[in-house]
Amino acid sequence: DRRQRQMCIRDRVSTQSTGFLLHTHIMPPKKGDKKKVSDKESALTLEATVNLHKRVHATGFKHRAPKAVKAIHQFAHKLMGTSDVRIDTSLNKFVWSKGIRGVPRRVRVRLSRKRNEDEDAVEKMYTLVTYVPTTDFSGKTTVHVDA
């Protein structure tokens, strides 16, 4: 209670001096509220474009293709929320198709979050990243795919 009163006083002070409310008090969740089941534990398939050009910029020639593969791995980890990311061989071949230093500027990928069949696996889900052939990237955004 004392802390809430201090917040209210601080809000009034900041409102009086600037005319704008700088601090807002967020109410804690009620005891009866239940947590929503995480969406990270459900199967999902997305199709997205990875801009490899900006991810390997200012990288030495002999490190470009390996860094592009790592960037795809990091992109999938961030988007899908799984630490177990598996890159398909077709995607790896596409990234390396122009050699170690001639990495393609963009690549269209399909990210599939799947249930791990291995019983002794650390994570319940893994992400499989596959290559989607395309010639034009204009107007293509990240979309949900029914798989």
C-alpha cells in the first residue's frame, strides 16, 4: 500500500511539472488468473525472408558463408523460440551455391516448429528450416503456412 501511494504521489508530481503523465502504474495479476499456455509448445509453420546481405556485411570473404548459416540459425531461434534448430541440406547447398564469399543476398525459408520424438531430448520442440525457391522477393512478408 505504501508503495502504491508513493507511485501516485510521484505520478502527480511528474504530471504537474511537465503536463504529461510519465509513469504509469501496472496492476499485478489477480490471484485467480491462470497463465495462458505458451504458444511456444505448439506446432507452427512460417514462411519468411532472411536478408543475408545485411547479416554478412563487413565480414571477411572466407567467413561469409559460415556466418550466413549461423545467421539463419539465429533468425530461426529468435522467431520460433526453440534452441534446437535444424537446417535442411537444400538450404545449406543454396547458401554455399556461389562459393564461400558469394553468399546470396536474400533467401526465402520455411520454418517448421515440430514436436521432438526423442524421449530423452532436452527440449520438447525443434525447428526445421527448409529452402523455398523463389525468384522475386518484393512484397513477400512472413506468413503462416498450413502444413
